Amino acid sequence: MGFLDLIFKRNSELGFMFDVEMYQDTTLRIHMKKLAIDICVSFLGRTIGQSEFRVKNGKSFVKDDLYYHLNVRPNKNMTASTFWETFIHKLVYDNECLIVQADDGDLLIADDYIHNEYAVMEDTFTNVIIKGYQFKRGFKQNEVIHLRYKNESLSPLIDGLFQDYGELFGKIINAQKRKNQIRGSVDMDMISAKTAEQITKLQEFIDNMYKSVSKKDIAIVPQQKGIQYKEHYNGSASGPSVDEINKVTNGFLDQVAMAIGIPVSLLHGDMADVEKQTKNYMMFTVSPLLKKIKDEGNVKFFTKNEYLEGNSIDIRSISYQNIFDLANSIDKLRASGLFSGNELRSEVGAEEVDDPFMDKYFITKNYVESTEALKGGENDEDET
């Protein structure tokens, strides 16, 4: 029994030499999830960041402090484009975003806060933290800009979707690494390894040898007494290709894009039907989001009476069509008498002008002649 105990003890000392991590947690591919979210959210944020937030006073637009904060410098540390991109990122990923106004009028995006919700009373926000600074006072709902992106948070949906894609992605990556891999084996004379000190030296030698072989183009392995190193490679490489990795990555990216409402073809840069896809993106994704921001701004920056008198926030989003591309359509709308000049200016995002001529309706001669010819034809039919 003593002889067997000696063997088992020796084997336990040598056990750590063969404790190789054969399996890896393939679900911890966080970079794929972060990349997909950043691509989609940044795409949406850049679109919103190019919008112009205009302050409307009746029929005219004014440039005051509110206009400056919304379009140029919201606070001392951010430009307007960076501010709105950060706002969209927190709004989409966290499902809500809070903007508070400091005593000097700066607009600040809160990093963390406690939302105290009430049924019939006004909600409050306490423990508001911005870049490590915590406000000592609380904020009422009418003092802040607070938006929710959806009824349900997007983050749990993405996390659940990522569990499947992340595991599949990890397995393909590991399989790709095994392609063309040169495997080595070490034959050791165990009789010569009798003490723990000798075992430690053997383990250090093997670790240094593996490190040298894996990192250097040319590695020289010194021959040791009782240790023989061999390589095994048959020259063939099987397994998934790099294209399979890209398909899984793009598949997860497409799912996140569809959850946010971004056409997949726009993300991939496809040129087929790009105008149609852009129109759908602006109509069903960007416009509803801008409508939420516009409604919140109108409530928080103006009173009820001011809004009814014509004071409001008007957001002009980035146009996917050039005004010169619309020239023919504008000309027909004006020439047919359906719209006045100021109405057309308002539709294309230009400010109305104080000119009586632009408020009048005109029908050009060719439309008049066409109308008279049509009426004359009807009279001839009646006479016959």
C-alpha cells in the first residue's frame, strides 16, 4: 500500500502539468455585441445630430439663447452634434435619457439618477449624477427633458439574442484557430522526475518551449535528456472559413439594426434602392424619434399659452433629397395654384418671408388654358 501511495502522490504532483484549458467560455464575446450596438446607435445618432432645432415665434424663427444651446453649445464641454449623439446612445441603449439644466443654463445629460414615479402627482428625479458630480437638489418633471425610447428596454432583448449568436461566434472562432494549427507532443521519462523541484523545472521548460514555438517564426528547441518534442501536422486544414465568421457577425448586426429600425442595406452600404431605403428610414425611424424630442421640448420650454400663440420647437431633419431635385415638383404646385409661395417655403424647411406676393395663389396661363379647354369640351357635349 505504501508503494501505491507513493505513485498516487507522485501523480498528484504531476497533475498540474496536464491541467490544460481544453474548453473556453464562448459566450464572452462582448466585443461583437458592443460593435453591433455602437454601429447602429452611432448611425442613428449621427442622423439626429445633423438636425437643426429651430425656435418658432409665430410664422418667424428666432435665434436666442435656447437656439444657441440646442444647436451650437449645449454646455461648456460639448458641441451640439456630440451632445445629441450621446443623448441618442443613452436613450436607445438605456431605454431612457434625462437632460437637466444647470443654474447657468447649460444642458447636461445625466449619467445616473433615481426616477420617482407617481400616479397623479408630478414625477421627481433625485440623486442625479453627472460625471461623478451629484446634485444635492431634486428635479421635477417640468424642469427636465426626460424621454423613453420604447415601452420595453432594448438591452435585455439584445442580451438574449447575443447569448445564441455569441456562443455560435465563439465556436466558429475557436474552430478557425484550430485550422492549420501545428500540434506538438512531449514524451518524458517519468522515472527521472522524482522530486517537486525537478517537476517544476520541467514545467518551466515546456512552457517556454510552447511560447517560443507559438510566437517565433523560427524556434530552436534544445534537446533535454528524458524529454523528446514532436510536431504533428498532416498539411490539411478543415473547418469553417472566415466568411462564416463574417456571416455570424453580420447576422447579429442585422438583428440589432432591425430592432432599432435601421434598414440593413444602409448599414452595409448597398446601392440598390438606396433612396427608397433612406426614405423609409427617415419616415419610420428618424421622424418618430424627432417627434418625441419635439413634443418634449414644446412642453418643457413653453407654457400652454405661449404654445397656443405660436411659440414652439421645430426640428428640421437632414434631407435625403436636394432642393434642386424638387424644383420641378415645386414649380407645378405653385403654378397650379394649390399652394402659395410661403406654404412651399415652409414645406421645404425655409423660413416664410414677409411679402404679400408670397401669400397669394396663382395659376399660370397653361393651366388656365387647359381648364378652359376642359370646360369648353363639357359645354360642347351638353349642346350635342
